[in-house]
Amino acid sequence: MANTDAIAVMQPYVFPYIGYFQLINAVDVFVLYDDVNFIKGGWINRNRILLKEEDHTFTISCKKISSFSRINEIEANFTEKDKQKFLKKIEQSYIKAPYFKEAFAVVKEGLNGENQYIAEMCKKSISSVLGYLDIDTKLTVSSVEFSDTLGMGRADRLIEMTKRSGKSMYINVIGGKELYDKEYFEQNGVELSFIKSDSTIQYKQFDNDFVPWLSIIDVMMFNSKEEIKQMLTQYTLI
């Protein structure tokens, strides 16, 4: 259940893992942080699935990748041929999964149309999953809604986004505990919380040992919508 007074901000990723969707589901407004620097070798254009029943990293090819460029400036290099090759890989990997038909349709929808930039591809992949899971959190983009805050410090910008959105709570992924100070946020009128996914999230992946934290694609292949909705609540705010 989303906290109607909370906001979260996160870089866009292509078909991210279940924890990303837990964060979206926990807030009323979710900002795709697309005007910060692209992390070369990070997870913006990559993720993990099962391929031949083993952990496999897939990558969406991009043009002129640089850590000095903002995410929304990076062009995707994902042709129709690349898309069909990727879909074939997904089909070969998961054709025998119990929810293949439903999940494959979501993946196809998330890759539909022409996406010149990787940020657009990420947003579309995320939106397709949100629609499937009936998550109605408002999705917005930092380069569109908050471009005038670009020169602010990291914490101050998040505080400004929170206030401008009419919210009083900002929720960050657990890794941000080393970056952001609760007291500083509180002094500026914003409650800061961190979301920590439960380590108990497991499900049957064929008959193999469980491989955790794969792309949401994997989760959808092996679990019903209702089971996934239950997983979305398996976290702690600290």
C-alpha cells in the first residue's frame, strides 16, 4: 500500500528487480532521475535473467556511453533485429515457465515502439510492469518536472523535489544510508526513510537452486500477479 505522503527518486533501469518495484509501490510519486550522470558498467541498460537455467546478464546496447553524460542524453542502439533477438532469448529461456504467456506480453509491451534514448526505454519497460501489476503510483521524470533544481546539492535537490510534490516523506533505497542524513532532512522539513527488501523473497525457478534479485522479468515468469503483489509488501522501512 502506497504512502500517499511519500515520494521516491531513482535512476531509470530496464526491467529492474523486484526491490525497485517495492519502492515504487511504497510511494505516491516516483521520480525517474534521468538527468544525473550515466553510470558506465552500472545497471541502467543491463539486468539479469535465467538463460539455460543459469544466471545471465543482458545488455541494451547504447551509443557513445560515457559517465560524463547524463542518462537522458544517452542514445539507445537497439534495432528491431536486436529486439527480436532479445525476445527470442527470453522465449527460449522461459517458454516452460508457468506464467510465460502473461509475462512475455508485458516484456513485448515494454519494448514496443521506437525509443531513441535509453531513458525512454527504461521508462517504458517500467510502465509496462506497473500496468500489469495495477500499481497506480504517479511516474514522473526529473528532467521534465525538476530541471531547474539541477544545480542544487544532492540532498537539497531531493528535499526540494519532495516539497514541490506536496509530500513530507522521502524514501530511499537502503544503499543511501551512507549518503543521506536523516537529521539533515528533518531539519529541512522532510522525513527520510530507507526501504530494505526482506531476504525471504524466494520462489520456484524450474527445479534449480534459487537465484535471487534477477530482473522483474524472472519474477513475472514464475509468479502470479497476486503472488507478486504480495512480494511488493515484503520490505521494512527504517
